[in-house]
Amino acid sequence: MYDLGVIVPVRRGSSRIAEKCLLPFGDQETLIEWKLAQLTKIIDPRRIYLSSEDKAFLELGDRFGVSRHHRARHLAVDHIAPFRDVITGIVRDIPHTHIAWSTVVCPLMAPQEYSDAFRAYLDQVIHGENDSLLGVNLMKEYFWSREGALNYEASRNHTISQELPDWFKVTNSIYMAPRQQILAREYFVGDNPVLQPLSKLAGVDIDYIEDYRIAQALYAVYAEDGLDAVNPSTIVNWSAHDPDFPVAI
């Protein structure tokens, strides 16, 4: 096993959907609680840090037994602080060697996918040559900029989609890296990340109200496929760590 802390960042303000984190989802009253219910299936809840400037948000984590991180208000309001300051301002308070950043706005990333990502990080970052992990979707699609086609030749030499180059979309579901590297780079991805393949469901990111409606509709697929289930043999043995590790306040 390894020393991992999972940050779940939430804030009261939302520029596109008012109080987005409080939207109901699945069998939970809020997106916050839904994400905590997913994560506590595969990791010790004390290793999960609900980070917010809002006391009411933090109280939502109490019934799950997760740790609280009281975020400085200037790191949560109206995008006053640069994102690098938000990242480092939270991460420096989390007392673990490795950090996972998991957002509540990607509710369809299943617990098993988190477990697989944590295992891939162990194998390919801690015991391998990569320096971080990034959750992605493989995109075999046609992309353009205003200057023209980006990943194929839009001409008589048209490429069929199966033969397009591998391009990857960042899902915003999970980022993982060593804590000291995050603080040094002021970002949660290094130069050589594991591109962890995730399901298309995991790539649904709630930014606009339409995204939320799509996620709600796709929850029927999530539930029908039993995606809340986890294979116990894939879970990292977190209990091997000192049970008295420090908790951020």
C-alpha cells in the first residue's frame, strides 16, 4: 500500500449553476454526498478530505466519517485566486505523501474505476517510471480549430475514424501525483502522467445544467450495470498504514 490522501474540493459559489454541489444525485441528496458514498467504498474515509470554505458543506461529510479541510475563503470565492494557488493552498494542508484530486462534478466515475486508478498509480508511478496519473477518455473523433483540421486530413485522403491517432480528453474525474511534486509544480499533473483510461460515463462533467440532466439520465445506465459494485481483490490494502496518521483540520 502507499500513503494516499484523497481531496474532494467543493465551494459554495458556482458561476454557471447556482450551488451546483448541492444538486441531488442517485440515492443521495447532494452531489457531495454521492461522491463521498462512492469513495468510501474503496478507501478509508479518514483519508478522504472534503475541502470547502463553507461549514454547511463540510458538515455533509460527517456521516461518512471523512476528514474536514477548512479552505481559506479567498481560495473559494469568485475565482479571486489563481488556480495554482487553490491547488497548493489545499494540498499543503493534506498530510499524505501522495494526493488524489477527485471532483464531485463527475458523478458517474464508478468506485471500481477509482480502485483501478489507485492500483495503476501504485504500479506505474510508485513502482514505475511515470510521475502522476490523469483520468482520460480516448477520443476517436474528428477535431478542428479555426485554422483547419487537427487530427486528420480533410480531403480526398480522409481517414476513417478507426485509424485516427489516439487523442485523449481530460475527464476532470481524477488527478494523482506526489504531494511534494504538486507543491513544487503548483499543479497536480507532471510531465509524464499515466493516461488512465476511464469509461465514457466517467467523462461526463457537470458544467452546465444540460450536463446535469445528461448525467441524471445516464444514471439509469450506471444503476442497471451495477457500477456501484467493487471487486474486493482490486482494493489497495490501506489498513497497513498507521491508523493514527494525522488529520488536517
